[in-house]
Amino acid sequence: MSVAVNPPLPTFHPLLEVLLPRPNHRAAALARDAALIAAGSLLVAACARIVIPLPFTPVPVTGQTFAVLMVGMLLGARRGALSLLLYLGEGAVGLPVFAGGALGLARLIGPTAGYLWSYPIAACLMGFLAQRGWDRRPLLTAAAMLMGGGVILGMGTLWLAQFVGGWSAAFAKGWLPFLPGDVVKTLLATTLLPATWNRLNAKGPRSGYGFRRR
């Protein structure tokens, strides 16, 4: 009696894997991966300089979350997660990479720590979805962005609750004010990513644009 085995799901190259193909030489490939991981952390740090304080909550509006989600989409699950772990490490050792140029271990245990710790998880999720083609069609890209944003807001709100007096206050201060921003970020991503793929595919078939098996 034979047992049917489902074939593995197809996986796709993330965008930067196509734009910057992996060198054949192992040392060069490792150097390229390290450079991409470092560049992703620096992009998040740069976007963290965009800060709009809100008077009713300790959580500001920043450009970080959009950068986190895009880094995951562009680099893939593994490199995206490593890039955000590097970002947290940079802040922990004293580099001014957190929102508004903040730094230090205190940020990783303070009211907004839940958002920070969610970044590697959200980036990994976004990379996982991108490697399954979710960055190539507007509706799937929008769904991925909302899922990644939900991870960040969910973990951030859960942690924030112990500082603001409970779940309802945390929801009002740590989730609701940021929904409009998530909509804007989703619209940006659904405009940029599928359009980029369409332009690349319009140039003709090239190695790496399609899917590959694990």
C-alpha cells in the first residue's frame, strides 16, 4: 500500500536575492549576507529617527515598524530576523539606534520593550511570507503587512499593559492610535513591492525570479 506524500510548498527568492544574486564563492556569499544584515539594521535605525510623540501614551509614532516589515520582505526570514537581532544588540551596547536616538538596555525592559522584541519575529514572518510569493501581489502583500503589523502591535500592547494599568488602557494607548499608520504602511508596501516585481518580470525571464524548491 503506497502512501501519498504531499510535495513541498514552492519557495521564492526575496527581492534582494534577485537584485543582488548570491556569489558562488562561499566567502563572498557570507560577506554579502553579512552586509545585507548590517544594512537592514541601519535602515531600521535611520527610520527610528522619524518620531512623532503622542501626549497620551509613552509609545511614539515612528518609522521603525515600516522598516522592520520591509527588511523582512526584502531579506527573507533568516536574514531579516538576524538583521533585527543585530539592531537590538546595537541598541543594547549603547548605539543610538532606538526611537529618537535612544539607546541602552533600559529600552529593552521599559514600556515600549514589547514592540522592540517583536521586531525579529515580525521580520522573520514577513520574510517567510515573501519566500512564498506574498510580496508579488497587492492583496497578499497587504495581508502580509497587516499580519506583521499585528505581531508588533500585539506584543507591544501585551508588554505595555503592565505599565499603564491593564489591558484596556494598553489597547487604547498602544494599539488603536497606530492603526491609521499601519494602513498607510500597508498601502505603501502594496504599491512598491508588487510594482517592483512587475517591472523586473517585464524585462524578461531571468534566473531567480521564479520559485525554487527547498
